[in-house]
Amino acid sequence: MIIKELPVVIETPKGSSEKYDFDPVTRFFVLSKILPAGMVFPYDVGFIYGSRGEDGDPLDVLVISEFKSFPGCLIKCRLLGAIKAEQRERDGTAVRNDRYIAVPVVSKAFKGVDVVSTQTIREIEAFFVAYHAQDGKQFSPLGYIEAAPAYEQIKFADK
């Protein structure tokens, strides 16, 4: 299977203590959350442009890179895999909320990287557990899948 480049729109840049969400109605990036002191996003976070999850929203993706970008930046990425996860809302409703992991096609530092280290996966999982706990939600990692099966899970709006 040939994995195509994925168009990723960044909502929140690496190192930010502010969370931004794209509002498709106004087409603006809206400040949606401020993280506690000392907590920042470890990588750029955004969504796979044109994708659609079970809930109708675009799929979440973390972009591991040697640089940080900015809200609204479109980055052509190469998929490395995904952390399968379940998110339990405050009302007890459980939803599947996987986190895809990618690297920019133009990255020199990650050009030959095809796998995510176990340590990096654990750090990303720990970040999202703490991040969701701030809102009274529970993030439960369910395992990791490599690039090919992760790509097959992606549903695009035009299909």
C-alpha cells in the first residue's frame, strides 16, 4: 500500500500553552482553552484536512518536527502511525478519539524516520491524559498502530 501525503492544518503550535480550534463557520481560529502554568503542547496539533471521524469532525493529528508552525499553517505530512484512544466525556459518554502522528514531508531531521519510539508514544499518551483531566474528561490509550493500518482508518469527506 502506498501511503499518500496528508494535508494537515495546524490549530495549535508546539510549545503553546493556549489551545486553538478552527471554526468552520467563521473560518477563524478561536482560542478555546488555556493550559495550566508549565503545561504546553509538545508538538504541533491540528487536523487532517478533508478527513472525517465517526463524530463528523476532522481527525486529530500531532506533527513531530524540528520546528513549530502557527495556527492555519498547512503542512504536507507523512503518516507514522496512530495512538488508538477512547475519551470519556464528563457525562460518561465514551467516544473513540484516536491521535494520528505524522512528520512534515520537508523535514530534514525526520526524513528517514518511519516509526515512533515507544518513549515518544508514552509521552504523548501522558500529555493527553493530563490535558483531558483538566476538563474532567478521561483519555484512555488503547494501543498503537503503524502507518499502513492507521492510513486505512482515515475517512475523507469526498469518499
